[in-house]
Amino acid sequence: MATTPDAFLTVRDLSVRFRTEDGVVRAVDRVGFELERGRTLGIVGESGSGKSVTSLSVLGLHDPRHTEIEGEITLDGQVLTSAPESVLEKLRGNKMAMVFQDSLTALSPYYTVGRQIAEPFRKHTGASRREARQRAVEMLDKVGIPNARLRVDDYPHQFSGGMRQRAMIAMALVCDPELLIADEPTTALDVTVQAQILDLLMDLQQQTGSAIVLITHDLGVVAHTVDELLVMYAGRVVERGTVDEVLRAPRHPYTWGLLGSMPRLESDVDEPLVPIPGSPPSLLSPPPGCPFHPRCAYAAEVPDDRCRTERPELRPGRAAACHLPRDRQQAVFTEQIAPRLS
Amino acid sequence: MSDTVSRGEPLLVAEGLTKHFPVMGGFPFRRRVGAVQAVDKIDLTVRAGESFGLVGESGCGKSTTGRLLTRLLEPTAGRISYRGRDITHARRTELAPIRSEIQMIFQDPYSSLNPRQTVGRIISGPMEINDIRPAGGREARVRELLEIVGLNPEHYNRFPHEFSGGQRQRIGVARALALEPRLVVADEPVSALDVSIQAQVVNLLRSLQRDLGIAFLFIAHDLAVVRHFSQRVAVMYLGKIVETGSRDDIYRSPRHPYTHALLSAVPEGVTASPSPRRERIRLTGDVPSPILPPSGCRFRTRCWKATDLCAAEEPPLAQVDGSSGSHLTACHFPEP
């Protein structure tokens, strides 16, 4: 993919392999994307699709003893993939930050919430204890914690799940990062609180103009929050486009399958859901060709057994990594898939 | 199974069901300092052959309700009857014949299967305990059950770790079916699964419910999944049922402000055109602590319609103007 000059985060041909006792796991396989400032990229996929590993490699949070990384990640012109740990340390929590899924394990139970928010601020700005504490109160206030001045001295267990998630967002944003990676930030939360947290993330982005990568398994979450969307399967990007393009006119059979599997509040309850048959492949020995072909209902109609033998390419821009001809994709979607989604 | 129960007849009835967990504290003599009011005076009926959905956010008491109804927890107050028989405080030996008619499916397909037992042993366990010898032998019955839930009968001798999450959940379903229950209590049976696998299991449960006529108490936090599965639905908030009715009552014409807020918080928009009917309601704050629930209506602290009346008086779960007789709402100021 050609690098556009204003791309803030560029990931090119990223492959991540883990050496395990059972063999080499190909967790991420030649993934690429770009993200500009002020934009939000959604990465959707099921467990094991490589979406979290992709984001962890951006921050350099993998264990180098067991991990092989190929490809190039650049942030604001700076190459991260070859950068030494000392450089990454200065960037993490400062220019780029992360919000994790499980706030109970991501926050330390031994330190007050305020201290955990203040720590990256002191480390990166050299602020005094008092200034950092003031900043922590400010941040808690910003993320909507009532009585921030009092709650700053609470321990994480004294916060509810939604408040802990807010505190973690405060911690991630304390140094005004230009890149925020949110990995399933609302999965552990109830629907009413999930809606609050997504609104909060979007409001904060409006104020700060940071770039956000939102990783989720829930297509419903990305619908109103992201600009562009990547759909990942078995370590690869199988579809890319703006969120409207991917959700309203999806091209890849896996994306169709995901949409058909989701029970929706408007769907016809007498119709059974349309699940994807089978289960995702093992990444120790991914199937040859297209990784989705063993579960794909359309693989048989592609001539010369190409789905099984040849890896489908993902072209730049709006694209799906699929051997089905474009007009056939369109026909299948409008005739078979769309009627079930309306 | 002994005598038959006709479809629609009340199977499991709970009246004024209450569970308070004591909160202990104090030094040096630990004593009771309060109670978590997990479930507070709820009424609920599951009829033979129907699927009843119990929906609510975490901490609302839906799982406790499931455990009370299956008598895995001892109720603090209230009455549970199964086919007209009071089982509220029935002893182990008295419960034994009923236990085989009420089975459970659990949320976590990893911790609910014994890793040291083969699939065959796991599924035939309930038959062994109840000394049931099906014609043709237990092994044949297990293979049949594996087939019913969509697993390969050849996998009889495999261990749980050889299966994926969705397949494990199917094993749990097969185990629940082993005794041909009349009622299955399913506590978040699909929430640990990926979307594409979740749909497989939802479809399986739906077809079992319809084809075998098993009644389901389906406990879940996911409103869309519950809607897909249940003919009747109850919405819980902080230990109380705030609204109950048919699927259409709850999803098409909800009357309780909390039900409205829940429905509007479900992320949607994966449709060709966004539906204009769905307004966005954003609740502020979190669910209050069930140790000191708000007086009167428990939802009033997050409700945009609350008045002094809501703090003073608890609204009864009753029919409100404009609703059908089976659609009950606990609110002083129901939505139109």
C-alpha cells in the first residue's frame, strides 16, 4: 500500500509469529493499514483472529523471546519495529497509549487510582507529586467520575466496573496521547455503561484530535463509532473499507457470516440465525489458500480450486480478500444476504 | 418420565421469592452487619414447553434467581413450587426426582466440564447418578445425544480439552438433555462464545426447545439473544422484576423507563437503514449497591422521570393503562 503523506500510523506487511511448544503460531499474517490523526479505525474479528496481537505489536508489548515480527510499523514518521526498548518506553503512555478490556487486572490493586493515573504523567513530564495529583483529579473529572477530588485516593476495588474503565481511560489519556488503542474497552461492561464509555471515547477524541484504534468482536459497537473498518480472520485482513461500505455492502463471505450470525432487535424472530458452519482454524497449521475456505459456502463455485490453493490478495482501498468475482459478490449480497438483514 | 404435562400449564412457579446474602463484619466477633438484597420478592411462572427469558445487567439478580429456582441456593423467603408441589425447603432426598426434570446449562464451557472425564462419562453422569438404564445401554444413549447436539458420536472417548468452546457448550447441552428434562435453566449459555459460534448454539437450543417441547428459563444480559429465544420475557433491575410480558410487549411497546433505556443502549445500526423509532437514552451512573438499594422504586436514582412519589412508594408490578393483562410494569409513570 502506498503511504499517504499524512498517514500518522502506518502498519505495513506486519506478520507476527509465536514460538510455542506445539509449533509456530502465525498469529498475524501480512496485515497492513493506515490511520490519520483525528480518525478512528475499527478492527473486528473473533477470538484468535489476531486483532489484539496486531495492536500489542504497535506498542511493542510482545515478549521478544518467543515472538518474531516482520514488517514495518511507523508512528508519525518514526519506525517502531526496529526501535530499541528505551525509545518505545518514552512513547508508551505518552504519545501512544492503550485501554485494555479488563480493568480489574489492568489496574494494580495495591495503589490508589490517583497514583496510577499520576505515574505515567510524572514519568513523561517530570511533574512534581503535587502537580501530578492535580492532573489525576483533572483527568478523573474529565472522564466523568463524580467527586473526583475525593475518589482520587480510592483503590480500584472501591470503583464499580464502569468507573474502573473510566479510570483506565483517564490513565491512558493523561499525557494527551496522539494514538489511543482501545482493545475491547466495553466488552466487560453492561450495555447501559458500554454506551456511556463509547460516547466518552468519541467526545474525548473530538476534543483532542487523537487517532483511535478500536478493537472489538462486536460489529454493533463499531457501527456508530469508527470511520474505517478492518475485518480480520485467522490473522489476516479479509475486508477493508469505510464502516458504511463494510456494514451496508459487505463483500467477503466471512463478513456476511458475521452479520448473519448476529441476533438483532429488528430481525424476524421466526427465522433461525444463520451461523457460520464449523469453527476457526488452528493458527499452528492454517489452511492453504484462503483461510476461510473450509467454512465458506461459495468456495466451490470458484474455478480451479483457487480458494484452496491460492491466497486471495487484498488490494488497496476498499477491498475484500476473496476469489469470488466482484459482480458475483454483489449479486450474492443483494440476492441472498441483504434480505435477511433488512 | 412419568405422567405428561400439557403445554402451557404452569411448571415452575415462584412467589415472593427473596434471597438476601448476609454481609459480615466487625471485630473481634464477626456478626451480620447488613444484607445484599440480591433477589427481592419476585413472582415468576415458567410454563411447560415455553421459553421464558430473564434479562438484566450484571448484579441484577438474574443468576441468583436461576440458582434459587433450581434449589442450588436456599431462598430467604418466598415459595417455589414445581408442578403444584411446594419445593421451597424440600430436602435432598425429596428433591432427587425433581432434579432429574430440571437441568442446568452453565455459562462457562471450560469450568463446567470435568477435564479428567471423557465426554462419554460426562454425559452419562446424570444417568449413573439417577440409576437410569436406557434401553440399548447408556453408551448408545450418549452417542444419540451427541448426534442430537451436532457432535460426532465417535468422539465418545475424547476429553473436553480436545474440543473448541462451542463444541464444549454442546457437550454441556447434551448432559442437560441426558435425563429428558421438562425444564432447562440456561444461565448465559452463549455469552462466552464468539458470534459465529453463538448463533450455532442459539439455533440448537431453539430447535431443542421446539422439537422436544422442553421449557427453558433463559438467563442472559444480551437483549437481542433473549428476544430471539424467548416467548415471554422479564426484565430485572437490582433484584426486582421491573417489567414482564410477551416478547412483543417488551420489545415493541416497553412501558418501563429502564426497559426503554436498555433497548436504546443496544448498539445497532448493522441494518440497511437505521430505524427512526429508536431514540437514544443515556443512563448516567451505575447500578446502585444492592446492600443499600434506593427507597421506593429502585430505578429512581437513574431515572429521568423520578419524583418524590418514586422515592416514597415502591411501584407494584401491575398492569398499566394501555397494556394487555399479561404485560406488567412496575412504574408510577410508565412510558406511553
